[in-house]
Amino acid sequence: MFGVLKTLVAGSSARAEERLRDHFALDLLEQKVREAEANLATAKETLASLIMRERAEGRALEAIKAQIRDLEDRTRQALAADDSGLVETGAKAIADLENERDVRVETERRLKDKVARMRMEIDKSYRRLLDLKQGLTTARAIDAEQKAQTKLNRSIGANTSMREAEELLQRLMERDDPLEESAVLDEIDNDLTHVSARDRMAEAGYGPATKVRADDVLARLKETQTTTQSERAS
């Protein structure tokens, strides 16, 4: 039981951490870029120190070689003069310098190798950092666009006035036409009082007309005109 709970808690913590990383992904990326820049700066300082040591070793090596050449010349002169004491002293000094020369040659070689390797690593790190910075620029642009879109969506979605206006417009569009409603009410009233049935029967010619028709008006006008002409003629 305890093992199950431990696993569930671990899983929940992992999901929470993942959500947190997603939320602050841009901030984390910026921090990682800053750390990479700091590490690169430290590597450059280390490289500079190695280069300075390499150059110092080179200068020391050249000085030792010059000392050896000088002592060899002097020892040859002592040897020519058959000065055994100074010959031995010179030979011993030359041997010591040659041993030191060999050590410094090896030291310089190792430093050159380290400098070469570190130059390659710094070059790769620099190029990777450039890619990261370019990616960061793109990520910032995408993040700004997403935030703007989210803000716009929230602004539109949470705008109470706009939503109420849309609802009112919908209600106005669905409202009944008062003129049509009046005509329908008249039809209903006519049906209730049987007026519509009376009108339809009158229109069919059953019984006297209930409404004045255009034909009736025209017939009356023609009759009046005929009567007037007859009176004038008489």
C-alpha cells in the first residue's frame, strides 16, 4: 500500500513539475542561455590562461636552448685550453639544462594539445550558443504572439457588453412583425365572427356583396357618364 502511494505521489510530482516547466519554458530557456554564456566566458578565460602558459613555456625553452648553446661554446673553449675543472663544470651544467629542456619540451607539447582541444570545444560551444540565441529569439516571438492571441481571445470571450449586444440583436431579429401580427389577428377575429365566411360567399355570388368592389365602382361611373350624356343631348 505504501509503495503504491509513493508511486502515485511521485507521478503527481512529476506531472506538476512538467506543467511548471511548460509554463516557465521561456524563462528557463533564457536562464539556460545565460548559464551557457557564463560557461563559455569561463572556458575562454581558461583557454587564455593556457595560451599564456604555453607562450611562457616557449620563452623559457628558448632561453634554456640559448644557455645550452652558450655553455657548449664556453666548454669547447675550456676543453681546447685543457682546463679539465671548468670542462667538467660546463658539462654538468649543460646536462642539467638539457634535462630541463626535455621536461619543458614535453610540458609545451601537452599545453599545445590542451590549447588545440579547448579551442575546438570553445568553437563548438560558441556555435551551439549562437543556435540557442537564435532559437530564443524565435521562441520569444512565438511566446509574444501566443500571449497576444490569448489576451485577444480572453478580451472577446469575457466582454459582457459585446455578448449582451449579440443576444439583444438576436432577440430583435427573432421578434414578430407587428403588421403581420395585426393581419393575423384580424383573420382570427373574422373567423370567430363568421365574417370571413360571409365575405367568401358574397364573392362567390351568393347574396348581396359585403364589400364595394372595383367592378362595382367602374359600373357606377359608366352609368353616371351615360346619364349625363343623355341629359345633354336632350
